[in-house]
Amino acid sequence: MTTLPVDPLPLPCSIRFFNSSDVMT
């Protein structure tokens, strides 16, 4: 899991995007 400096309340799209990236990695 990659820890990136994001806002305390990131948008669901961002979370999904990060998740996809993590899965693809």
C-alpha cells in the first residue's frame, strides 16, 4: 500500500484511482 499525502477527506474517485493503481502495481 502506498502512502501519499492527500487531503483528510479525499474524493471517492481519488480513492478508487489510488486503489486501481495499487492493484495494477
